[in-house]
Amino acid sequence: MRILAVDDQEDIRELLKTAISTESKHSVQLASSGAEALEMVRDAEQPFDCFMLDIQMPGMDGIELCSELRTTKGYERTPVLMLTAMSEKKFVDRAFQAGATDYITKPFEFLELFSRLSNAERLIAEAVRIEESETELLSLRKDLARSFEHSLSEPVEISGVERVTGYVSFENYLLQMSRMKMLTTSVFAIKLLNVEKLFDSMSGAGFRRMLGEVATQLTTLYGEDADLVTYRGNGIFVCATSAKNAFSQFGLERKMNCKLKESVTSRFSDLAVQVSAGEPVSLLSFTRAGALRSLQNAVHRAEKRAETYCQILHMSTRALKARGVSEPVMNQSEERAAYQAILKETMRKDLRLVAGN
């Protein structure tokens, strides 16, 4: 990889260059400021593959530099590793919101640094693979409307929405929160209902735009409480939050579905664009495995909530249509009644199975 390391301290710059050049085949160039780094990016005959940025620099700091790089053509997805002594949560949040891929606090071990660089290499290799696949599809001109299609299960990069980041960066953010022992952080997920039907009914570009609108509504409605949001695939959005206020999954569902009906369904699909929200999961682990387990639990809760929500919608639709309501809208008491009916039906089936045995 061609790495550009930016730090205003000369001894740090030289240490990084010596260590990385000695222990790997990576090529390292150095810059002492954000302005110098941008000039080197503009004048480079070959693009850089990875950036390592300090935050606390005079003039343009590392977070501002990261934002500038993300708006520079060709560097929208280039791995950016923040290598800094700034360990406070507000700096971590700002860095990831600006587009950082990973975050390493000083003092660090070089073994850890090389591990993060290996992760960056894998990201670059995957980006090259995707680009080559897209180019091949485009050259064959098969199904032009879906030439840049992705599978339903894979994460999608949503750009241009504040506090929304890629899935790999989101995972790295959670890992950094666990290293910092930020026990107030929790994660919750929302799921698009009938996402398979939505995916099949839209072009690839249309589906991406729809995801962008859903992300916009989520960050708008949840406001500053949303530290970071990502799209995981399979219709799942995940939100990291350190809010101290109680989280109302039902309240968020209602607000989201009201807004989506107004702004998204009519523009993108003949099908209703609706979401359900899972309960939050606290980040109660200081280990990588524990942090990722919290993430998986949040996704699982959203999946289970979606199953229940679809059943409730179906039962409420039948009941309200029987009363002559053509377009049912559930209130809290109706949802609770439908939910209780589902539980009773499940218990009856279980009793029949026991009796049969």
C-alpha cells in the first residue's frame, strides 16, 4: 500500500515510517500538516491507498482533513486510520462521522497497528474486486438498470447523510467504544418490512435512493441521540447511541412509519415502506467478541420484532377492514390487543402439541 501519514510531530512521523517500512512492504510518505497532505494528494502521480491521520494539529486538524479527503474524487472510500492521543468520546464520534475507517489511540503497540493496516488492505482488495465486477457488468451491458446491483444481504454505503457511515467503520466504532469502556453506549436496529418485495420491485439505483431516504428520516427523528448509523443489509439499519433518555421503540416506529408514508412510499414504491424497531442492547463488554455479540443481539431483536409486527399488521388489517376501514392505522391499544391474540394462538398450538404427545 501507498500510505500517507500526517502528524505535526516529526519524531512520530519518522517512527511510523521506519517501523512500517522495516516490517512490511508498504510505502510511507509523510506530511506535517493538513494543508501539506492535501497538496501531496493533488500532486500525486499515483493515488494513495491509505491515510494515517493525527487529530491535534495546528491549522486544519485531522478530522477536518478526513472530511476534505472524503470529498476529494477517488478518495471517497479510501481507508483512513486516525492515529491520535485524543481518546475522548467526542473526538471518536467526530472522526467516524467525518468518514474515518478506524481509530487507534496513542500510545499504541505496533502489532496492533499492523493488524489494523491488514484490515485496511482487505478493504482495498474488496473495493478493487467490486470495481472490476461492476466494470465487467457495464461492458457486457446486461440489464443496464441493474448494472451496479448488489445482493440484498450485503451492506450498502449511504453517502451524504449526516452521522451515517459504512458497516466496517460502524463495527470499528463499536470496538473503540468497548476499548474506552463506554458502558453508556447501546445499539438498536430497525428493519424494513417486506424488504424482499421492495428489493425485487425496484431498480438497484432506486433501492439505494430509498435506503438513503430511510436513513435520513432515522437520523432526523432520532436527532442528536444517534451517535452513528449504518445499513447492514437485509433491510437492517443499526444505530449506536449514548443517549440517557429512555428509548421508545414503539414511538420511533410510529414516527418513522408516518414520515415514510409521506416522503418515501409515494416516491419510490407501489408497496408501503414501513419499519419495525428492536429493543436496544447495551455495550456491556470490553472485548471485541462481546461488542460484536451486542451488535448481533440488536439485529436479532429487530428481526424478531419484524416478525411480530407483520403478524400484528395482518391481524389488525383483517379486523379493521371488517369494520369498513379501508386503510388501517394501528394505535397502541389495537396493537396490544393484536399482540395478545398472537400470544393466545401460540399457546393454543403449544397445548395441542403437548396433548398430541
